[in-house]
Amino acid sequence: MLEVHAPEHGIHGKRDFFVHMATITLGLLIALGLEQAVEALHHHHQKVRAEANIREEIRENRDHLKELQKRQAAEMQDTISILKRIDDRLKRQPPDTSKVPFGFATAPLSDAAWRTASATGIASYIDYDTMQRFAECYKQQEEFERMQDKALDEFLHLGSFAVLGESNSTDDAELREAQHVARSALANLSALRDISTGTVQSYDEALK
């Protein structure tokens, strides 16, 4: 808080008055300049720290997603195997009796650093082009997570039919329902693979 004190001695004449006013004005300008400089430095430190946190978060998310992509091809192949067994049953062909792995991996993606910077207003200190890349990156991430949830729901639904290809007691109506679920699960897995590729690309763009 800025304070202005009365002069120690009385003012005698116009000259003393203007000297005193000039001194006060200069002192206020210096104080305001220092205050703004300190505030600007503080904002700069906040911006640097927030941008570093966001970049680190994006790098970690990218690593998780790249690891997930290694498993997506196997998940699609497992789903194709389940679908083939169901098709074989409907065609009255002997199904393959080998064990089919069944699982769905998810990527633990975070947006805490981004949400914190946005909620506190620190994001406004980051330059516009960088902010645009970050925003697009997290928008793409949200799309991936929505698709991942949808694919997971379909995959869990498929789990209740996963053994139908091996069961001789299953009727054609159940097999056709399972066939529909398996095809839907396969389509969602394919869409998820494509979206994950786009998300990794947006991560790479944001980290430039």
C-alpha cells in the first residue's frame, strides 16, 4: 500500500510547492513501477511453472497412450476371434476350442494441470499460439476418453457373450445378439484406435 507523508517543513512559496509535488509524483511513479514490475515477475514465474506442468502432463499422457496403442491390435484380433467363433456356430461349423484372451486396457489420462491453470486464470499469461495448441490437445483427449468409455461399455457387454462360441446349448437368437455386440465392439475398437492416433498427434503438436 502506497503512503504519502506531509513535508517535514512548511512550504514557502511556489518553488517549494512544485518541488514538493514533483518529489511526491516521482516517488509515486517509482513505487507504482516497482509494484508492477514485481507483479509482472510473479505472473511470469506462474506462467513458466504452469506451462511446465502442462507440458509434463501432456508428455505423461502421451506415454500412456503410446503404451495403450501396443495392445489395441491384440484386442481387435481377440474380438475378431470371438466373432468368428459365433459365426461358426451360426453356420453349424465346429468352433475353435482354443482359449481366446479377453481384456480391455485403458489409458489413465490426466488434465489436472490444464484445469488448474484455466481455473486460476494463469492460462491467460501463456501466449496465444501455445494456448491454442494446448486447448486443441485437451479437446482431442476428451474425445478419446469419451470413445474409450463407449468402447469399454461395449467390451463389457461382449464379455457376457464371449463363451457363446463354445457352448452347445446356446440358441441362434442368442448367437445373433452376440454377433451384433461383437461387431459393434469391433467397430468401437477401430474408432478408438483412430482417435488415439489423432490424440498422439495433437500431443506432439502441443509439445512443439
